[in-house]
Amino acid sequence: MYNKVSVIVPCYNQAQYLDEALISVLNQTYSNWECIIVDDGSPDNTEDVASKWCDKDPRFKYLKKKNGGLCSARNAGIDIADGQLILPLDADDRIGNKYLELATKAFNDNNSLTVVYCKAEKFGDENGLWNLPEFSLFNLSRNNLIFCSAFFKKEDWKSVNGYDLAMQNGWEDWEFWIAILKNGGNVKCLNEVNFYYRIKKTSMLQSIGRENENENLNYLSIKHADFFVKQYGSFKAMEHQLIAVERENKENLKSEKFVIDVFCKRFFGFTIFGKYKE
């Protein structure tokens, strides 16, 4: 049985929004939770806001650390978490009051689940339903389909050594979902809206430039080459290409540049190194 949920809230320069996020945790219909607020060396008044909540309810906990980025902050919080189930929540977002209850029930009803998420809405500078493609591993190989505030088991986080600290320029969620799902496990999307994603004029996601996108893409293609190649395997032409390369030059199949170009050509229509040829 999965009973306790640990909500992990990293905060860096988001103290102005933190109250809203924590109110949404306090208002949960499910009561067996802890909420770990991770102050990632924030220069604003994060500590003051967090202390107020810790005084209000002992289920709120505060962890201050040297600034290390989002992945480092999430990992630090999860590392000390008591819950079997983990829910990351960015300090400027909110969750619906039944999210913990519904997700915990889903895990307990189906032990094969690896990730549970829900329908989502945008708020702030943009409003309305956040329409994401239906989950499949193939769709996951093309784009991230799951926002950061989805539930997973702490044991699965441990099995992949947590969020990858190399993902300093965004896409850390995409990398993490690939890591914990590529070798098996099921995903469930709850039918109710229970996640609210704040849209701001400037955000980390919006600030990712083309150069950083290419770096992220290169890194993912190398680290998870097995995953991407397996997804290509459903396309006979790509499968034949890989077999042909293996016959001609086994070392080339292992080439990082080749794997990057297979991925880029298939999903983005261009190659970076010119290793892939039709």
C-alpha cells in the first residue's frame, strides 16, 4: 500500500507565489502528506514565507541549500522525503484539492503504475485547458507529454539516480520521464483537472534558446539512445538503416554523432553532423 505522499516544492526567486502553491497543498482532501519546501539559495524572502507555513502545520518542512539549480533542489528534497510517493510542485503553480487523493488511489488500485498525472489548466498570462497529446512511449520520444507535477514512486527515483544534474537548461522533466519509463511501467492520466500551470511573460521554458535546445537534444539522444532507437524500430525503413550500418561498421552504430543524427533527422528533419544519410 502507498500511503504517504511527499510534495517537493523547490523555490528560487518565487516567494511571491509560494503562498498560493502551499495553500493548494494544505487544502488537499488527502491528509497523509508532507510538503518539503526547498530553498535553493534564493535571494528573496523564501525563508520567511516557508517558516510561516512550517509554524502553521508541522507537515510543512523547510530545507535550505546552496543554489544548485532545479534538479539539485528537487533531488535534495526527495532525498529526505518520507513518502513512498513523490509529487514535485513548482513554487509558482498550484494543484487541485483532490489530486493527492485520486493519485494515491490510482497507485493502490494498480501496482503496475509508474507515473500518474492529470488534466491541466493554464492560468496567469494565459488561461484555458492545457491540451497535451495522449501518452505513449512513441509520443514521449517526440516530445515531453507530462508536466513536472506528476506522481512517481521514490524507489523509481532512486533507481535512475534522481533528476539528472546535467540538465541545467531545461527539459529535466522529459529526461526523467524517459529514464523511469523506458524499461517498463504504466502511465495513468486522471480525467479530472488537478494541476494549474502558471503562464508568465518570461519563464525558464521560454528562455531556452536554440543553442540550448540543441545541447539538450544531443544529450538526450546520447544518454537514452536505446530508448530512441527502440521507438524508431517500429518504422521498417529506420530499422533497415540501423541494420545496414551495423553490418558495415559496428563502431559507427555506437557513434554518439550518428545516434544524434538519427534522432534529429527522424523527428526534426535536419542533421547536425551529417552522419545520417537516406
